Amino acid sequence: MDKVLFTIILPTYNCEEYIIRTLDSIVEQDKRLYECIVVDGLSKDNTLGIVKEYSNKYSNVKYIAEKDEGVYDAMNKGIRVAAGEYLYFIGAGDTLYLDILKNLKDEINNEDLICGMSYHVGRKFYFMPPKKREDGIYLLFNHQAIFYKRKVFDIVGDYDSKYKIYADNVLNKKIIGNYKLTIKSTNIKIAKYLGNGISESESDASIKNDFAKIVIDSFGREYLKSLYIKKININKINSKKIIAWGTGGEYEKSSKIKEFDINYFIESNPKKNIYKDKVVKHRKELLKENKENILILVYSVVYYQEIRAWLEENGFAEFKNFILMNDDIINLLKEINLL
């Protein structure tokens, strides 16, 4: 195939219920701009039959049908045969916004990553593009809203299929820590995604075991120390009023490793008044606090972006007034000798 600007890689397995809406959103794009590579792991339902119909009808829809070792292995297969300058990964059931490729074409200026907005259908929430911090670091990438330049995978490697659920998270941490890669953040809406996938409902023991090493290798031990010391003065954390956002499993796991002196708990919609002998308050109670005197520990990885958005809208600053906290981060802080 002639050189195209975009390759859209779609890993599939037994998803006949969702695949049509995804393929329709792809073939509605300007066909001159893209190729679509479907990588099917020998589905047992009619997924592959549907893919073949589209491939017969649209010359730029191709497919690979063979057994794989999971979604990231399938994505790696797509990377190896991709002809596009920029690669995008989409899940079955997710849909692209109309004319997104045409709109992005006008935005691109040879950047290594293009990061836009995505809409979580299940939560009815827009994930915003990452913001550039004053130290030059971008945080909180949303995988459904990223276009990767092909060369990125030559630099940082393919998806590590050792991680069955969070290999995209591992890859993005490597990218964030690589200062040679350029990132463009745009408010263009890229995709709607269903959510409720395995990364939102299951844990991966292998990444939990390797989390500290992955982050240290990506960002460097000294940068992480400066981040937690200069921004939130982790060494003097107990001099502030500590408020915990979240009363679920994340807090339960984390408190077994390191228990902070929590003043009270916050929930968006409290279903209990007392938790761990502390009062549980609605988030609006935070607006009464002196921001300089508090530190909010957010014990919710899955909903962190929504919580972060609400806090920032109300004048709270990340790494000054609030931070994500869970067992992985506690272990990381211990690894770099800050706890």
C-alpha cells in the first residue's frame, strides 16, 4: 500500500456485538488518510466474518487472523506491519469522531505524539488532553486519545505483553520519561470509548510487582525525589491536615502499608457517614478549607481523572493540594527513601 498518514490498529476477539460500530466509524473517515489493520485472535463468533466483509468492501481495511497471546501481542503485530506515519489503537465498541483524521492532519507539525480528548461513554465524562507541567513533564495520558509516531516504538520498544492489562500504561510512562520525544496536546475530540474493559475491572499482579522499578526507570530517582519533596514536601506531610478522598479498596490496601493521620474522608456521593471512625463528607466541604493547610490524598486510580478535574476546577493544584495515593505509590516512595 502507498504511504498513508495514519494506521488504525484494531485488536479483536469474540466481539461481533461491537465491531460494526467501530468499523463504521473508521470507514467514514477520509480513505486517503489511513489504513486500518484488524488483528483478530481467531474469534469463535462471527467477528472475523464481519471483518472480512469490510475488508472485501474497503481496500484500506486489512486483517490478520491468527492466535495471539492477548490484546498487546495483537497490537504489536499491527505495529510491525503498519505503513502509516502515525499509529492509533482502538478497541472494539469504541468509535472515532467524524472527520477526526482530517482535523488532526491540520494539527500535526511533526510531533512524536498527538494527544487529544476522549469521551468515556459509561461515565459520561471527557478525558482532557494532558497538561504540560512547569518542569516539562506531561502526565495522565489517556490511551484512547493518543496518536503515536511510528518511530516512538523504535525508541521505547513495543508493548510489553508480560503485562496483560496495563502494558499501555507502562509504555506511556516510558514515553513521558523520554525527554527527546515531542508531544502536542490538543482539544480535538478523538474517540468515544465504552470503558468497563479489563483495565478498569481487573488487577495485574505483574505490574504491581514492577511498578516502582518502571516509574524509577522512566523518570529517574532524583526527579521523583524532587517532585515529591519540592511540590508537596512529603517529609512534612503530617504537618498538614490530611484528607482522604475515597473509602474503598484502594484505601484499604494502602493503609495496610502506610497509614496516614486522616482528619476526615471525602466521597463524591457519600453512602456512609463514618468510615474508620472518621467522618465522611461530601466533596463540596473541601471548598470551606484553607487550601494552603491541607493535603488531599486521592485513593482512586480508576476515577482519578474525574476527581482531578473537579479539584482543579475549584482551585486545587495537583502536587500541591492533592495527589494520587495508593499502595503502588506508597511502595514507590519507600523505594526512593521518602517514607
